[in-house]
Amino acid sequence: MARAWVYDRTKDKAYVEAVKKAKTTKRTPPARWMVRYYDPSGRIKSGGTFKKKPDAEKKQTEIENSLHEGSYRNPHDAKVTVAEMAEKWLSTRTDIKRSTWWKYRGLLDAHVLPRWGELPISGVYSEDVAVWVAELQKPRDEGGANLGASQTRHAYGVLSMVLEWCVPRRLPANPARGVPLPKPSEAEHVYLDHLQVEALADAAGSLRTKYGQIAAAANINRPLILLLAYTGLRFNEAAALRVGRVDLETRRIRIVTAFAEVEGKLVEQSPKTGKSRTVPIPRSLVAELLPLVQGRPDSALVFTTKRGTEVRLRNWRNREFGKALKAAGLDGMGLTPHKLRHTAASLAIAAGADVKVVQAMLGHATATMTLDRYGHLFPDRLDEVAEAMDAARLRVLAA
């Protein structure tokens, strides 16, 4: 039995009546030739109607080829909206951390669905995605979302994952694939020198409230900032650090967990890459950390407020870090707690660390990621390599 065929609609009484009526009212009569076919489930489907038989036969051949090659897609499946597919996709993501799930939820609601939600997935085109990516970075007064390169990439990534999930059943290919993305600009990287780090740590450690009281986290501010700036820990990794994972004798910290805020509550989960790592402690930081770990149980958090509660990033950044920046004369640089990782990377590279050491310290998934972000900081050693090769050549020739 043929999988696809061309049907002559003049055999149908209803069609004949429709043609007569169209002629009487001087309207264009309906097309005569209809393509029909059996889909993979065995149901009869319509491939459209055509005025000319050769056009119908061409469509018949296309459908037969797609059925034979296994590339057939029901046209109806591509009419589902991006919003519907996004919700289905998100509901299946049981493989990710709760904090990541909520991050995807937020990006969908804030940036993806307002632009794409009502469109059918077949109505998403590469050039439109490229325009959207550009608009995300524009200032709000120009109709944009004023996102930085990193957040723009995250928003794009969620849309791309949703569309990729629709391939190959609903879409032949992901229209978002290959769209040019912004790279983090140097303006997004802030590098402090040793004196600036010290000034910030001192300012944070001596903070007082407007009533002259010691700030909630003043007792841990100085060692916390020094640790972030010299080890590259993410803030939520440092906040979740427990005494038993700090070894001041070997000067090592074991990063096993990190805090994440989910629906207003802190949950402990694996680090960002899902892998534990060991981070070296500079010798000068041992004395700073000793009062926070000495004599305390292994399960205790190293960094807590004066009330003994966890340090939350949002509160700490707004109430303490921001004030310390101003007191140290470092406000206006765009510095955030997370960007102290950039300082850690730059200081390590300046001290001679190679890319693999920096990768391990920061917990990047690959050395490529480290090079993409900090490659411009590594010294140009081309002359050094050329001189070494030349010296080796001359030694061999002189022998």
C-alpha cells in the first residue's frame, strides 16, 4: 500500500457542489488535488491541497521521502507554542539542582516567555533570536533589558535548551543554534591589587551601624573577604564552609557543598560544577581563620553572623559589603562579592600560576573556560619560549 498518494477531489460530491457555488458567486474554486498519506502511527493525514497536479505530486514525493528516511514530522506538532513546550521541558528537568531549576524558572518568566511564549515553535527564526539577544543588552530606556553578557547568555541558553528539546520530533533543527553571543567584557571583570584587597577587608571588619553598634557580620567580614579574594571561592561556597573542612596545618580547604536560596530558604547542595575540590590557603590567612575554627565542632559553619545564623549573600552584600566598598573608596568600580573571584584569578596568575592551577582553584569545569575568562591576564611568553628553543638548538649544533 502506498504511504502517500494524490487524491482527485472531483470524486467527492461535496467538492463538486463547492466548485459550482464558487463559480456562481464568482469566487476562486477550491483546489482540486489533495495529498493524503499514512503517518508513522497509521493514521491518514492531509498534506495540503493544490490547484495543479504536478505540485501535488511533488508534495507527495517529499512526504514519501521523509517517511522513508525517518525524518517525517507532523506539521501539527510544530504549531505548539514556545510557552507550552517550555513548561513541559522544565517539568522534566529533575536532573538539575533545585536552585538551577528556579534559576531557569526565573529566566523563562522574565525574559524568554514575554518575547517568545505565544509564538508556535515553528515561528522562531535564527535572525529573530539574534535580534532578541542584542535587545537583551540594550539599556531599558532604549527598550532593552539592560542585561550584562553573562545574564544574556543565560537567558539565551534557556531558550536554546527548550528548542533543542523539540528536535527532531517537532523541529528539524534548533533555530537558536549558532546565534552569536556576547563575551564578558573587561568592564565586567574587576581586579583589585593587594593594597585594595587589604583596604576593603579592613573597612568591612570595622563596620558599625548608624547607632554605633558592631555590624551583624563585622567579626567575620575581614577573613571572609580575604578568603574570597585569595582563594576564589564562590560566596555561597564560603558561606557553607564547615570547620571540619578547613585544615590550617596543611593549609587546605575542602569545598564539598554550597548554599543556594530556594523560595526564600537556604539549602545545602553540591558546588556549581557538581564536583568537590581542594583549595590552598595562603600562609598569611591562617592567622585570620584560626579564631573562626579553633575549638569549634567540625559541623559548625566557619562564617556566621554575631547571632550565629548563616550569612546570606543578598543581606551581606547590601548591608555590609556595599558599605565597606564606600568606606574603602572602591565604590563605583562595579565590584560584587562574586567578582572577588576575578581578583583571586588575577593575583594567582601574576604570582606565576598556570592555567591548570587557576582552573583547579576556581573550580572551572575545563581549562578552556579559564582561558576564555582570564587568558588575557597570562603573560606573553613567546620570546621566552623562542629563546629556550634557540638555546637548545645551539647546544645540539655545537656538540
